[in-house]
Amino acid sequence: MAYVIPKDSQVMAKKGALFIVADGMGGHAAGEVASEIAVDTVSNAYYQDESDDIPLSLMNAIKRANALIHQRAAENMMRSGMGTTCVAAVLRGSIAYIANVGDSRAYMVHNGHSKQVSQDHSWVEEQVRAGLLTKDQARSHAQRNVITRCLGTQSEVEVDVFSETLQEGDTFVLCSDGLSGPVTEDDLRAIINQYLPSESVYHLVERANANGGPDNITAIVIRVLEPGDDPPGVLYPVHAGNASSAPGDSTHVADESTAVLGRIATPSLTTIPSPRMDEGRSPSRPLGSANEQALPAASSSIPASHAAVTVPRKRRSRLLFPTVAISLLLVLALIGTAGYLFFIRPTYAQAFLDQANSKIGAAQKESTSNPTQALRDLSLAQAQLHDTVNVSLDSAQTTQFQQLQQNLVASTRQALTNYNKLSLITTVPCAGSLPSPVSNVDNQSVHIVTTAMVKSDTTHVQTFALGSDNMVYLLNTNGNTLNATKVDPKTSDRVLLLSGDTQHLYLLTELPVSKQTGSKSDYTLHVYNVDPKGALSEVGGGMPVQLTPASGLPKLMTAWDNDVYIIAMSSNQTDQAQILDFNVTQPDTQPQPQTLSISSPVVSVAALSNKQLFLLHSDGTVKSLVASSTKPLEAPVALTGIVPTPWPLDIQHLSANTAFSAPSPDMSKFVTIPPPSLAQPQTYMATGLVNRVNHLYLADNTNHRVLDFIVNGGQANTNRNVGGNVLNTSNSANVQLQLSSQYASPSALPIIQSMALDPIANRLDLLTNTTDMTNARQTAIDVSSATACSSAP
């Protein structure tokens, strides 16, 4: 965050005052570097540009920052992928120019009314503009943090610039999504209208924190005391039917829709037409420089409401540089972000306490019949209580405040219990089954990548793991610790993939680099029997896996009843994948690769009988196909009913200060989860028979849960090796999933790396870890029935 208010009167008249907010991403350190580069570069480049064309100078400065961040990222692998959002405002004379890239926002409040001036470059806002999501749905959507444009990740960037005419009392808020996400526009407007800038900054941040916002919130509040005069020939934004609206007229464009003034397109950057925008906004032609001929008030191709025209200025008696007054208010606003305390009068404090008491009372009545609404009311009550934290309460108010906090926690726990019961959610760990820390006895720096369970006889199951060092480990319980001990697969090849079914352990290996010939037989599929002590004995001498360079590299492997499926993908052909289906009872038969058209990369695969495959894509969609087809075609997996999303609250660690945030929308119609991100790495699937019924287990790291689905789809037949009724699907489109249970916990399931089903005990073993991969644990869940796992007290 930065602001520049030139002391030189000529510079001030020509370039105006500049305000910037940047929100970095790509890891804490890299994101901070990116945001600092953006703020410094835009501040310097804008004022070094001698042009008085404000939109052009502002766009060029932001593009310069983008190029520099991209260059720094390319020079340092540790900063690969770093980027930042950026929203900047220039106030010159009677016009404000706002430029943005990403989802940091600019709001304007005029005559008690507010609107968002900037346009978010995010996935959910694109869905809103396309009419596929409402604004309320977008606010809590699981993909709300996915942005489609930012500084630094590409060599070129498209910058949007908007303009607004200023009038006395207008207020602008520039903020990161840490504020705009948790705080609604209605709340923002109410706070801005009620308080001075310094006080409003404080209350905005407080409201964001009360609504579950992050710690890194950045905001600037700017209030116009009196607009200034403009240079000759300046272009003013006007609305259709009011082409003569000069800054001094009573009509104010803040009451109308904001238009994009323009975007710069370089030879290497094609300007893409924007989709339909909400609230009547749509982009205009790029704004020309100040010395170009002005557009007419109406045009056959450009609506007058979106044009920039030259309007004669009325002479006014006012300060030449009134933005100096803005600087004083801004300084107070900056102090406010550092902890400005505004003491509410006792009468206001009592109002907050009474409102909180009312919301808690309503939630207690709704808790059984409508726990969702009860939790929403409780989140509002918590926000009201939080507003009194820095208030001097009298003794009676203090007693009431403490009692309300106790009631809030008790009511939240009860409403959450009711919500979880109705939503088939069990909080893990299960009673009597605490997570076991994983210890690698051979190398503590190696973390486990994936796991597989194999029956060694009718009463024992062995768990194997693939380490990040491409070695195979056997997991054994030693007290409350799970020890990973290296095992010898009797091959010098490098192990790439590991999988298993009830009969065998499967390893896909690659020849050492020194022995590779570049031929299609550099890979081998090894099949192992397992004895009760976990020792491996290879079946046969390995099956060559023939992949051509066009097939790509083997990325995933799964198995079911002697069928092993290997999926290969190429970075050069991202719209297709190759499937190889090996039957280990026919080791001399080399399968023909089956080409599968895909819309996004596959990140996990699981198999059932009759060659039924489930594929999880990087966009979070789950699809199915039958691998026996010569031209397999995947189809979305239909969902029976809806799947509610867990509230991100840990019922066992609730307190009055626990941050509330509404869950993402329920899953409906088709099976899909939030896509993996940097904070939530790859998600995984597993399959198995439980009580002779097929189940698919899906890990959703964004919502810290495992979804247990019953697989339905056609007549059942008998699987000779596994036993029981299994799925018989001749058409992948017939597959439907029905929710059996959800197992969730933000604390117990921070990141699910892998999971495997014990086919004897009907137990799902989850391998979890923290984001820094320093706290690996195994959590066991009894899935023998929907009620077998009860939450630990």
C-alpha cells in the first residue's frame, strides 16, 4: 500500500495524487516481494511519465510493474509463480481514474450510495457476469480465491481503467480481497457513511476480522473535501442523455454505471472482448490520448453512456489543489489501519449487546429445524460482540458481554452438531482412534507420497508407501507411532508409481538415466506377492510398458482385481491422455494405448470391477468411463440428492473468538470439488467393497473432508476374487453416486495426501500432513457402516 501526493504544484496539477493497494501471492515471501515491486514501480513509473494522459500513464506504469515482477520470478526459482493484484487510483482535479488487475477492489460512495468501480478478474466474478452465480453465491464459493488475471505471472497483462467524476463528500475505498471478501458492500457503505475515514478504516478491518477475514487486510479510505479544477481539454465521463454534465452539475455519474475507459494492447497481447458485465457495465473503446479528437456524444457503434467526451468546464471558485485535504484524511486512515481506537458511546455499546442477544435467541429457536440459518445468525451475533471489544463497558454491560459469549459458544456447538447430523458429517478423529504420527526410520527428510494396502493372507493386511525419494516403505505400528521402513523391491530401477489391490502390490519403475535408450520400453510394471511380514516376492520378471514419446509420461496408476491401469499425459498435448490396461494374469500381452480426450489434466484415478474408472480432474470435476472401449469417453458422474458442505468450524475447539465463515455452496447434480491449489495440493480417490457394496472415497482438501459415496449403476454380478456384489456398468453415463457419510475436521485433516481402504477391517487409512510437510500423521476411520465412526468427545 502506498500513496503519493506531490508537493510540486505543477506536478500535482498535471499528474494528480496516486493511491495504490497491492496484494501479493505465491507464498508469503514471494507475494510480499511481488507487492512491493508493484507499489514501488507504479509509484515511480507513473510520475516519470511526462504525459498528461492519465489513463495511458497509469496503464503503462502497471504494465511496467508486471514486466519487472515477471522478470524477477524468472531469475529466481524460489519465486516462480509469484504475482500480485493491483488497484490504483489517481485523483486529478474533478476526475478520479481507477486502474486494476486482479481482485483487489475500488469502491465509491456518493450521496449515501455505493458501488464497486473496479471489475474483479476472478473466476467467480466471471460466473456472476455470465449469470451463472449470484453475488451471494460468489462470496462463499469454494473457488472465490481463483483469479484470472494478475501482475507477474505472464509477460504481458491487460489493465482496466475506469473514471468517475468527483463531487464534494465522495469517498473511495481501495482494498484487498481480505476486506472485500468478508465485508459486504452494504456493510461497507454503512460504515463509510457513519464514520470519518480514520474511524471507518478501523471499523472495516474489524468487521472483516469478525466475519472470518484473514490477518493481511489492506485498505485505504479517501474522502474528497472539495474537487479541484481540471486542465484544459480534459475528457469527462458522461451518461447518455446528459452529455453536458460537467463536474459542477448536480447529476453525478456515481449514480450510474461505471464504464471501462480503456485497455492497452501491445503487439504481443490481443485485446479480448469482455463478457457481459453486471449492473449494466460494459467496456468501451480504449480511451485515446488527450490530444485526439473527442468522441461524439452518441455513435452507431459505441453507446453515449460509455463514451468519453470533451465538455466545456464551468468556471468555479475553489481551491486549485484541494487534494491536499485528501492527504490529511489519508494519513488518519493509515493510522487507523495500525490500530486506531474509536470508543463507542455506552448507548451504542448497549445496542450492539442487545442485537447480539437477539440473534443468539433466534439461533436457539432455529437450531433444530434450520441449523444453517442458526449458524448464520450466530455469525452475526459474534460480529456484534466483536464490535464492543474496544469499548469501555460499565459493570452491567461487562457481565452481559461475558454471558453472551458463553451463550454464543454453547449455541454454536449445538447448531453445528445439528447441522452435521443432517448433513451426514462426522467430525474426526473417531472415538478411540487418535491420529498416529508417521516416522521415517531411514530418512526423516523423506515424506510419503502415496500408500497402498495389500492382503498378505486372509487375516492380515500390509500397508506400503512410496516416498519422495522414489523408494518403497512398509508402514508398521509401533505403539502410537507409524514407522516407515524401507523394503527391497529387488529392482535397481527407479520407482515412479505405486498401487495395489487385494492380491498384489504393483510398482511402475523407470530405467536409470544412464541405461535409458529413449525407446518406448524404458518403463516396467512389477507385480509382487506379499507375505505376513511384509516381504515382497515378484511374480514373473516384470511387464514392459510401451509408451511412445507422443504418449507422454506415466502420471497415475490404479488397480482392481488383477487389472492395472496406467495413465500417461504429455505437456505438449494437454487435451488428451493415454490409458494402458494391463491384466497381470496375461503377462505376455501388451495392451494397446487408448486415447482419451480430456478438458483438464487428471490428478487422481480409481478403479472398480468391469473396467470402471473414476477420474478426478485438476478443475475438481469427477468423471467416469469404461476402459474396455476402444475409444473411451468419460462422462460427468451424476449425484443423487445434494451434498452439504461442512462449516469450517472445529466443534471440539470452539471459542467466542473462533472465526466464522460461511461454507461454499452445496454439491448438487454432478460430483465436483474445489480444484487443487497451492494451499491445498492434489486431492485423491480410493475405492473398495464395504459389506458387498461398492464405495468411492473422495478427498476434498479445501473443505478438509473425505466424502464416502455409494456407487450405483446397473445390475450387480459376482467378483470371484473380492467377493460380494459389484458394479456392472456397460455405460459410464449410468453411474450415480449417493452420499453415505462425510468425515471432516480442519484440524485433524489439514491436507490429505493419500488414502487406502483396508479390505479386511473395512477401515479407511488417511495419510495427512501440514502445508510444510513436517507433521505427517495417519488417521484411521471405521467405514464398516455409516455410524461406525463416532466423533471423539
